[in-house]
Amino acid sequence: MTIHIHVDIKIGLNSVRDNYVNKFVFNHRHSDSMDKYSWSDPTGQTAFPVARAGYPMIFSAAFVTLIFAILGMLYPTLIGLVMTFCLCGFFRDPDRVIPNKQDAIVSPADGKVIALENINESAFYKGSCTKISIFMSVFNVHVNRIPFDGKIKEVSYCPGKFFAANMAKASMQNEHNAVFLETGDGKRICVVQVAGLIARRIICRVQPGDDMFRGQRYGLICFGSRLDVYLPGDLEIKVTVGDKVKAGSSIIGQFA
């Protein structure tokens, strides 16, 4: 049995540009309002939005299911239907309203906070910082979002192993992709997509120089994974270990 492992680092310049325009227009129209929430991305055009990265798998499963149905193979058809619907559920990409709280940092991923620690030095952050680890099970939405407004300074991919994503050693030893962000006032944030035991495809759609906004979609990890966030050490943390968070909607920290 051969397992094909690969990472897909994609650059979506048109998408980023379109999102920038939408964000600017929305904020411009509502700059004097007291709205507590906003949109960082264009809203979906369907009642059940699905990430484009899932289309090939969903269509392939649906096609195989159709063949089984034509051949009159009942049980394989039922199994194919279940798999197709499961894939649709996994790749769901719901719209999220983003908190307008000025200094708030939002969660970059759906899932459960499994680690929260202050560290003095890291390969992903120079100086003291706070690291928040979020574990995404196969039942969570796996679309990743930017935690705060800023410019992408660097994107760094590193191949590695595939330990279970909820293990501490997964942060450094597993295959991962780090996105380094700098805010308008020079503060640094790093978000690291970590592959897991099942998750073996990391998708990142940003590149250095891109201007991003809090809550904006930037990537996805397939089939259960982990996301580590490295934040400046002098901010107020709003979550604890065990908390469940949603990408773009849950506030995990706030600048002083």
C-alpha cells in the first residue's frame, strides 16, 4: 500500500486582491458605525459553502458512487454516498463574522486549546512570547484565518514527520508551514500549520508582501491537524486550556 504525501503551497493573488477590496469597501461604509462585527471575506454564494480544495475529492467520490449505482451495487453505493457527504462536511467553509474590537486577536482555527505556555525563545519567534496550540479534529472546520491585521513578512515550509497532532513534539518535528505576520505598529505574530497523523496536506494561499486582515481566510489543513500561534508576551490572553474556539470569531488575546 503506497501513501502519497505532499504539501500544496498555493498563491492566490487575485483572491487576496479581491478580499482586500471587499474589506476596504465594507470598512469605509461602516467606519462611523457602532457595529460589533464585520466581514473580512466576501460571503459565500451558496447555503452550504465548501472550500475549493475539497472539490476534487468530493467530485471523485460522487463519480465513483454514481458508477456503483449504475452497476446496481447497493452496498458500495451506500458507502460511497456516506463518504461523499462526509467529505462535504469536512471541507465545509462557513462564513464568519469578525469581532470589530480594535486590539483583539482572533483564533486562526476551529478546535480545542490544548496548550498555553510562555516561552523565552522559539524557532518561530525571537524573544519571549506566548504560544497557543489549537487541535482540530476531523469534525472541526479546517479553514484557517489570519488572527490580526498585518503584512505577511515570510512563509516558511518545513517537511517532517507525522506524529499525532495533539502530541507536544508535533510542533517542531511534524511537517509544518509557518506564516510570519507583522502588524501596522511593528508587532510580530507567527501562525504555524502543523500536519498530523492523518492530515498530510497543508494548503497556504498567501505570500510575503500580502496585506491581510483579521479573520481573513488564508489556508487549510486536510483531515485533522494542529495550529500553533506565537504572540507577543505582553498581551492579555483570553483563553485557557480546554476552551473551544472558532476561527475568526473567538478572541484569544488582546494587545494592551
